[in-house]
Amino acid sequence: MLITFEGIDGSGKSTQARLLHAHAEEHGWRPLLVREPGGTDLSERVRTILLDPEAHIDPRAELLLFAAARAQLVHEVIRPALSEGRLVIADRFYDSTTAYQGGGRGIAEASWLRSFHQFVTSNLRPRRTYLVDVPLMVAAERRGSTERDRMEGAGDEFFEHVRATYLRLADAEAGRIVRLDGTRPPEVLHTDIVRDVERLLAEASVGTGTAASG
């Protein structure tokens, strides 16, 4: 089963992904935690390029670099893990591209991106996506004034578009995407997420005979 976490930088999504991974390990769910971009040698090299604050990258090149890193991660890590019946937890997946490059950069329509994602991932779709949503001001305060990477330094208007796109996605795909109030205490969000994942695993167990497959 593939579980993904989404949200603007500073939302707390990475914290929730790590908390779920730790809980899953404790309970024998055979989890694998991956991040985007990253997770393979090639994908980590692409990550270095994409997040370099000194890099000047055309938005179209940015879109394709993220897609290349994702394609490699799916092929080399995610699909093999799923075939072994493992629970894969991804800190970002293709919804990030729709929100950041589609919404933030404004370089592609959502309908085109849906087909593009299918091609890049060979039709892999998350079973559940948790959108950890916070106001821009909260996210900015959490990021602080420390040195920012290229994406984090994109500016408020950019992140306004990113967040708005995420919210539209959550409305359009309510069966897959669960919107969470990221201003709530992390432990409260974690409890809600664990309960939902337990239900999904129970459903998968009934349908396939193994709780971590799908």
C-alpha cells in the first residue's frame, strides 16, 4: 500500500511521515519511508540540483527533473517494495508536481498533468494522501529565517498558488486525499492518521489476505 504526505514547505508533513513510519515499524507493518525528490542515487543527485538556491532552472526543466527523479524512485524502490507487500510511506509524490509546478509555476493544466503523472509512475496511484494544510504565515514561521533552498525561497505569491491548488485537489479527490489541519498538535494529527491507516490496512487484509499489500 502506498501512503503519501503532501503540503507546502513548513506544513509539518515530513514530521507526520516520520511519525507514521516509526509507528509502523513498532507494529510490524514492514514500512518503507521515501522522500521526493530522492530515494535513489539518481534521484538524490537530481534533488541536489533542484534545491540548489544558486541554480537557475527553467520551470519546464524543473517539472521534468522532478518527474525524472520520481520515475526512477517508482521503478527502483517503490514498486519492488509494494510487490513484497510492504507499506510505502512517501514524503511527497505527484500531487506536489500538480501543486508546485502546475499551480505555483503555472506551466501546465491539471488535466495534462494527470496524464503525465500516469506516464511517469506507470499508473501508480496512492491509496491515501494526507494533505497537511496550514496558513502561509504559519508555514513561514516554522521555516524560520535560516538559509532556504531554492523551492522554499520562491516567495509568498508562489506558495499562495501552491496551497490553493492543493485545496482544489483535496476537493476534487476527496476519496483519496484527506485534508488535515496542520495547526493542530502533531500528536493529535498522528493519532488521526494512524486510525485511518489501520482501517485501510484492515480493508486490504480482508481483500488480499495481507495487511500491507495494495
